[in-house]
Amino acid sequence: MCGTGESHKLGLGDTKDRETPVLVEALADVPIARVACGKYHSAALTASGDVYAWGLGDSGQLGLGKTRATTPTKVEALSGIGVTQLSCGMYHTLALTAEGEVYSCGFGGSFFSGAGGLGHGDRKQLDVPKKLARFGSGEGEQVVTEVSAGGYHSVALDTEGTVWTWGRGEWGRLGHDDAADALEPEQVLGQLRSLGASEGAVRCVGTAQAGEGHTGAVGADGLAYTWGRNEHWQLGYEVVGLLNSGQSFDAQQSPLAVPVAGETAYEVKRFACGEQGTAVVLSDGSIYVWGMQRFFEPTLLPGAAALGAEVRDMQLGATHMALHTTEGKVFTFGSGTALGLAKAHRKSWELGEVTAHSFEGQEVLRIACGPHSTAFIVQ
């Protein structure tokens, strides 16, 4: 892992920043399948299905009670239930199982600050992960295929392509055409239809993800849809004149298609939402990024031709992005220690290959980005 080390989120036993990737020794002998990086905490899923968490735990987001873990610590409450995916938000964590169940823990909200992203019908903090009643393989439940934890909200995508959101509704980030909180999961599907999408384009395919104050998804028509706050230009289009909770904000309360390269007809192959931005890989291999208070509209990624291979995965942080190619190489772009490049070799806002000595010669299998951290799983 590399990036900023506050709250012990790098799992290295201290709070020092790391400019280049450093091996997480506590997991050195544990085969890891997936990693999730939040703003102040992180989590890993082992090949055997165990979950480890570390970093800030004051709100119970580690699933270990109200405690901070300086190094990866096993989350016993998630053992043996078939976890297949993890997502770490700002102060909460989501876990998805093979049965399509969703578990959440962490900050549930308060009377003064609004809802958190737990989705259990109340604003209670949870120190131990609890299953959401809405999702699973039981009667009346929807089977979920993907989860994403944002700032104070959550997103799930089910097997029918329906997007569900819940949590704090501020700035319209839930996509429900208002700024109201949702204490339980609610469908976003109807909003896509109301925007004039064709009958074949009202469902989501591929992915749905939460940023800190915005949300995005890929529609069945292949287009990128975004909604929520736009203070970092993360929506990819201009929003004017919104009356949100009695105040004027630059935000969009329901899903709207993003014109990429000025076009309204394109096909998204990869999609990523970060804390302050959004990015897509199109079917022709071109990569566009917007937001981060740098790109007001979708902008062709500078130097993308240097990748030399197809993008296997794309992850977005706050001010950086990481691209994992089919050749097992990783390239980063943006600014900050999470780029994984020594400062002497790092140029702000230029694409660079991560060639860390710690995993030189070993193939990178997966990557994950938090707002200010990056994780690499190597062979």
C-alpha cells in the first residue's frame, strides 16, 4: 500500500505517509483476493473468505467494536458467511456475500447530521456488521451483485440491473429527485426513465458506484450517468439553478447522462467514481476523466497511449487514478503520495508506471484506490 498514513489506514503500524508501495507485513503470508480502501480505514478479503480490517474504528466501521486497528485484524463477525466483495466509505463499511446479501457497519447518522450509509431503517451506529433486510436470496429480497460505500451514502446493484441507494440525501446524491435522507434502500430506476431514456435503457449494467458527494452508474444504453454534488466538477456537466433544501447548490438530484467528448452516443467499458471525480474507458479504448477541480468536462486522459495494453481495471481516488492493464502493469495519474511514485520521479498530472522495488518482477493481480491511498495485490 501507499498514500497518506493517517489513522493507520495503510496497515503498517504507524501513521507515516508512504510515497511508494510498502508490503503490509501482517498479511504477507495470507493470500488476498480483494482490498477496499476508505478515507480513514481499509479492509481485505482473503482467498478463504476471511475479512481483515484496519485504520479508524471510532464509528464501528471496522466491525471490531469501537476500536482502532493499527494493523490488519480479523473481523470474526464476517467469517464463514461467504463474503465476495468489500467497500469502505468515509465512516462505514459494506460487505457483499455470494448469496447477494449485504452487511453494513459503522456510522449510522444522527439527528443533527442526517443519515449514514447503513440502511437499517434508523440512525444507529453499528459496531458489528448487520445484514440489510432488503437484500439476499430469500423471498421478497433482491440479490445484489455489487456494493459501493460513499461519503455518507451507499449504492447497490442487483441481478435485474436495478440501482439502489440509501443514506444521506444531501445534494441529491441518492438520485431520488430530492435531497431527503433514505434510511432504507430505495430504487433509482424510475429516475432514468423520467429523463427520457428508451425502454431498453432504463436499467443499469456493469457498475454503480458512490463517490463522497456524488454517484454514478453505467446505463443499459452504455452511457455514463451521474448525480449529486458538483463542487469538484465530478458530474461532467454544468448544473445551474438547483434549489436544494432551501439553498442554492451546484448539484443534480436525479441521474443525467454525461456527454463524453461532446457526444451523446458512446459505449462505456470501464467506469469509476472517486471522492472528487469520475472516469470512463470507452469501447474504443479511449479514457476520459473529469472532476478533481481540474477537468470541468470529460477530458481525454493525457498520455494514455503509453499504456500499450488494454485497461483491465480502473480505480479513482480523490486527486489520483490508477489503471491496471492486461499485461499486469499499473499506471497512475494525478497528484499525491497515492500515485506510488517516488517524488523525484513524480510529475504532477502526468501518467506514470508504478515500478516499485517491493513487487518488481511479480504480476499485479488487483488494485484498489481510496481517496488518498492505493493498494496492490501481487502474485
